[in-house]
Amino acid sequence: MEPLLQRIDSYDYDMLLANSKRKHVKKYEFIFKEGSTAEYLYFIHKGQIRMLKELGLHKEITIFIRDEKDAFGEIGIFSGNSYSNSAQALMDSVLYYIEKREMESIIAQNGKLGLHFTRWIAESLEASKAKIRDFLAFGSEGAIASVFVRYANMYGVVTPSGIRITEAVLIRDISKHIGISRETVSRIVNKWKGQGILANESKYYLIKDITYFKKILLCEKCGVKNCVL
């Protein structure tokens, strides 16, 4: 999905940042917690932010991950008075944040910018809905297959041997994405490796048969274009 700040022209980009304040956050630091008052919309100047929901003691699920030139906190800002998810930095990050009232005022006066926001939010909701569908409809294997397909869409490079994922993929991260135990993820991944569907060198995976995953997920019947984490 195209980041929000890449969708808008340079004038609107500069205007948003001029009305925002700058903030540095450390790796694994929380920017806000679920249920806290929604006061700001955040723009990512540098770094990577994970949106998550806690499901109980030591159990959580990743809703989505946002990278540079994207934004987060929109659900709390544009609907309700509190954030529905928590936001955590996955690396040292530099953010800009703008007050809710200021953001509402800017959008009210700028129809084109408001349209970009509307499309960005709609695409984000579409991607999140598809992710939840994969997890609920296709069981543990479908949920894990969905994560690998999304990694391939975001970081995959096509090679003669298959799709090589250029970012490190950790069992614990897959577990957090879908709220399934590490043991279950590891068992299924090892089964796929034994079947020749997956291969890996340490943390870097090669998807040797992407069609296997797409058949599990009925991808040919899915109209979602923004299938990302």
C-alpha cells in the first residue's frame, strides 16, 4: 500500500509537517497504548511502527506495520476518542505528530487532501479485513501462509529458485502477526520445508512454491490489491 505522504503533493506535505511537532522514539518504545485518549495523528519521518492489539497475558496480534512516509493513529483520530490499538516502534524512529483539532481543520479546508486520506484509510481497512479473513477462514496454516505471501509482496525478489524474501523473518514475529503460538508456527514451517515449499538460510526465506500458499488462501478469488502486513 502506498504510504500516505507519498500520495500528496509537495505543498500539502510541507504544510502538514509545518503544523506538526517532531519526536524521537527508541526501539520497542510505545507511542500510545490501546484505550488511551486519541490526541494526535503521527507521520513517520524515519523508522518503522507496529500497530498491535493485546489479546491477554503475553499474547498479542500485529494489526499492521507502517514504514517511512506513512502515518498511523488514524482510527482514533477520525473515529471515537481513544486509540483502538497500541503503537510500538520496531526501531529507533523519528516521528511528526499533529493535534487532532488541527488535522480536522486542515482536512475541512482542503478537499483534495481529504480525498487522499479517505483513499488511504479505505485501502488500509481493506488490507486489514483481508488479513483477518485469512486468519479466521483458513486456520493456522492459512494464517501462516498469509504472512509469507504478504512478506513476498513487500520484500520478495523473484529468482529462478523462487521468491527470496530480503527481510529477516523470525518465527516469533510470525507468531505475533497472527496470535498463534511459536511452537505451532515452527511445526508448520518445518513441515513446509520438508515438502520443498519453503527453504531458509538462518532468518532469510525462499518461497519455492508460492502457488501452494495462494491455493490455500483462494487468492484467485480475492479482489484485495493491498495484500501487505
